[in-house]
Amino acid sequence: MSDFDITRKQDGSKGRYVLISDGHEADLTYSVLSPQTVIADHTGVPDELRGTGAGLALVTRLVEDARAEGFRIVPLCPFVNAQRRRHPEWADAFNV
């Protein structure tokens, strides 16, 4: 969907997806509630990356991982929830 390079880091029940573009870092943080449920906590995109699709790329990666690994996303983050509403084809990946 995009050419962004996104890495995923997890330490215990906390994790984050990190996207670095042109020296600027955007991230999406999450909490693991159970093997079946992940809470999307926060998406942070610096002004330099706004409008580039960086935020959408982070949410898309989360949805792809949810499908691949069999967990569902609770969209506590307002941005993730807004993207969920814009993409009804992602309904299977969310627990709302």
C-alpha cells in the first residue's frame, strides 16, 4: 500500500510500530490485552509527515498483523478509530 518502512517493537504487553521517513519518526503504540485482543493506544505523526499517508500506513500494518496473527484491535486511539470507519473492509480486524 505504501513504500514506508515500518518496524514493530514489543516489550511485554506494550508495543509500537515505528515509521521513519526523511528523518522524521511517526509511531502507533499499542497494548496487548490478551493473545486475541490488542488496544491501539495512540498514533503520533509529526507535522513534517502529515498528509503523506504515514498514519494510514501505520494503521494498515496493524490491521495486516491482526489478520495474520489472529488478534482483534480495540481502537482507543481516535485516529485508528477514524480510519476504521473509513475502511469498512477492515471490520474483521476490529473489536468494537
